[in-house]
Amino acid sequence: MSGANRRPATPDEMGGVAKMPARLCWLLLGVVLAFGVAASPAQASRANHYDFYIKETKVTRLCHEKTILAVNGQFPGPTIYARNGDVVVVNVYNQGNKNITLHWHGVDQPRNPWFDGPEYITQCPIQPGANFTYRIIFSEEEGTLWWHAHSDFDRATVHGAIVIHPKRGSTYPYPKPHKEIPIILGEWWNADVEQLLEEIKRTGADVNISDANTINGQPGDLFPCSKNGTFRMLVEHGKTYMLRIINAGLSNEMFFGIAGHRLTVVGTDGRYLKPFTVESIMISPGQTMNAILEADRPMNSSGNSRYYMATRTFFVTNPNIVVDNSTATAILEYTDAPPSAGPPDFPNLPAVDDIAAATAYTAQLRSLVTEEHPVDVPGHVDEHMLVTIAVTLLPCGANETCGGPNGNRLAASLNNVSFVLPSVDVLDAYYSSMPGVYEPDFPNKPPFFFNFTDESKPLELSSTKRGTKVKVVEYGTVVEVVFQDTGILGTASHPMHLHGFSFYVVGRGFGNFNKSKDPATYNLVDPPYQNTVSVQKGGWAAIRFRASNPGVWFMHCHIDRHTVWGMDTVFIVKNGKTPDAQMMPRPPTMPKC
């Protein structure tokens, strides 16, 4: 199937939904979900309901008051709590002044792409004054995930944690902590982020860097006017605490650590890991880490009772990119220790460009392989893809003045295709066999090969093509994607996120991927099972997944300006032959474009 004007097959033609009226299908599904049973491999134990009111809220940071979009007046937004197998219902009321959508990051949503959330991929946005109800089906996820806006740059302030506990009757694979605390890393701009977005769309230049990094929405007391708002975590000696760490930032990979304490990492991206203990972690935008902290500092008058937790950017130098390398802080304080007269102790974080520390940390991520938490790494691959990641250029339009290199517009691409959002969502177009919305011919390899990581290549290689190209795969296909960083406008790390699936990160390396040699180094025994993988600067990462979730699923870099520039594509997974391998019918309540 090729060509934008050729009619894509309908779900029925692809082994799709049983032939009954869509409204009846949806009513029957509603009855099923109402009784707490998800049409998924896991049985839902109950349905939890949340009301999210998205509206403009005034906040003050860095001595500067501004209006932001926030949920229920909170920044970060409310935490969603669920158990493995639950169905959660979120009623979203858009009381703001712009279109918006929400995404449930890392939730597979089996057979349920309708409620995944990325605008113009699986839904049209929720318009001001309108509301939309999401049904979130938790199947195998357990641990920490998060939710965020998936429209424009809204997720800068519209985001929050998702905590998924074990099913009733099940337990953690480690002693239950005394308390669980979300730690959300982010960024703060004094400027209006929507104005920043409109400026880069107009000029083709890069985004101005943030004014501060943040922990739970606060830059910390190293910044002016920030002492009173600094996040404080209160602990008692001898108890353990689960930190549910989320990188919600739009731009930066981050190091994070706590003075005087080591962290035992036990999970990532809603899956368990073999525990390992470190002084600091490295976490990419979109990723989550579960880390256990033991409150074990000496309890005497000569010791300190307060310790900084701190985060700062991890970024290996690229002369074309400026980053915010400020350090955000919060305070861990013992409530049962003598008060300290001096300042909190400060952690020893790796240097901003310490690639060895970041690489060593990532290498320790290995799945916990037990009878209760098995792995199922595909040994045979049906479809191989090599996907080059590049920040590229587009020519400046007529009568325009552009701020990119050599007067061009900055763009981004996968396999030299810079993705263009359509005006109606891809899922509706696919489901309704609507022609001309997308082209089902995203390439399995780049159009030409060269030394991808050589940063001295001529600027002619930086041009790209725009298009709405998607990748169509048969149900059950085992797909291997090797993401390859390129040095066209300078090498850089890229956190690649796939909706609708977790995947095994089976291999990583620096330089150019060698298909003859590098697969021999793959970990097929206990690789981490993630939804966001950091493709290291000047390197590659290989992932595998089984395409057993029918629907339309976005794949993109989780650095937001790269997404806006086109570092995206879409996987369309066809329906299987049995009812439980087919996409759910279209809900009648979907927003209209």
C-alpha cells in the first residue's frame, strides 16, 4: 500500500471489528467498563474517577508572577492512583483559552488508542469550554508513570504523576516502603511558553532556554524569591521511602541525587528492575525511575538534619545548542533529629558533561526476572528498521526572515522525513478509510548511508523532506528498531518514546550501528522494559517489541521542540483475527476537529 491517495484498508478489511453498529459496540463496551472489566489481558478490579479542570492559574516563581495553564489549580497537577488491572476514568474540562489534549504516558491502553491523547494523532483537541472523558486501561503496568498535555508546549505546566500499585492480593518484590513521594523534575520559563512556541514557528529559530530547572514545580532556595516555596520532604530515622522520580522537562536529561544518602533503583517506566544502588541517577525526558531511600543518617547533635536533593542538566557539549545547566534543589529533613544550625549538605552530582557517569548508570538497568515478573524478549525479528535521528533544515519561505543556520528554518526528522501533523487525526482517518490524510510508506531505513556520527559532514546533508508518513505493520509482527543518532547539525541525545507499547532495550552503543557485529552484543536475557529510551549522543539504541496492540500509536522524541520540528512518525498496527486482537470501536464522544 503506497501513495497518499490510495484508500487505506478499513479495520474490517484488516480483520477488524465485528460487524455491528458502532453505537451498539460502544454501549456494550461501556457496560463492560462500568462493571470494572477492561477488554484487555488484565481484568480491571474497579474504576476510579477523577475530574480535571484545566484553567489559567496565577503562580509566582523567580520573583515573577505569570499565568499558566494548570489542572485543578495545581502545578504540578494531581496524582492519579491505580492498581495493576484498573480502569481509571478522567473527566477533563477545558476551562482555558486554547485547545488541549492529555496523554497517559507509558500506559499501553490495549486496543484503546482512542484515549491515548496526542493531538491530531489519536484525537482532535478538546476546545475551550468543552469537556472529554478519557478511559485509561491499566493492563501490565506497575510502578510509576505520568500524565501530561500532548498539545503544543502545554506539558510544561500541565502534568502529574501516575502511581500504579500491585493488584489486590499481590505485593511489591521488595519490602513495602513507609511512604511514597512523587519527585517531578521540570523546567520553568518566565516567558509564556506558548509565545515561545509561536516564535519558533514564525522564525524557524531555536527555543530560548528555561530560566530554571525545578523539583516539584520549584527551583529551590539557590534562586531568588524561592526559599519559601522550596519543596521539603520530611522523613523519620529508620524508615524507608519510595521516590517516584519523573522527568517532565521539555528539554533536558537530568542527574538527580540526595546528599548523604544512596538510592536503590528498583523500577523504571512502570516495570521492575533488578535493584542496584547509586549516589545519583540519570533520567531522560519522559522517563520515570523508582528509587528506595533509607533514612539512615546518624542521629546526634553533631550531624546534620537537613540534606539537599538536587538535579541538574546532563548535556554533552554541542556548539549549536545552548542549555539551562542550573541546579534545582529541594530539602530532605529529619523530623526526629536535633535541628541543624547550618545549611543543608549538598550532593556530589556528576558534571554536566559526564557522559561516562550517564552511560554507566544506564548500563545497570536490567529487568527483574522472577516467576511473578517474567520477561518475554522476542528472539526472532520479523521486521528490521534502522531509523536515523537528525536535527535538520528547511529552506526559509518567500518573504520570510529565518533564524536557523545560514538563514534557514530548523527542522527535525526520522529517516529524513520531517513529520507534518494533519488537520484531522490519523486514527479517525485510518478507522474511517479517509484518503489523503497520511502516506503509509514510512521507510525502514534512511535514504542514503554515510558516517552518521561525523559532525564535519557538509551542510548539504542537512536538508529534509516534509510529509505525514506512517509505518503500517501486521498484528503480531516482531519489530526491531535501531535508533541512530546523527551529527548533521551536531550529535545529541534523544529520548525516543513509543505510545501503546513498552519495548525491550536490547542493545546500545556509540558510533555507527554495525548490523553484522552489534547484534552479537545484545542482551536478550534481562534487558530493561521501557517506553522511553535515551539514544546517546553519537550512538545508537536497539529496541524490540511485538506489535500485539492494534491501533494508531505515535513515536517521537520527547524533547518537545524536536517533536514540533518533525522528529516523529506513527505506527499503525492492523487488527488481528480474534475479537481480543481487534481495536475497540470509535467512541461517539470523540472531539471534532
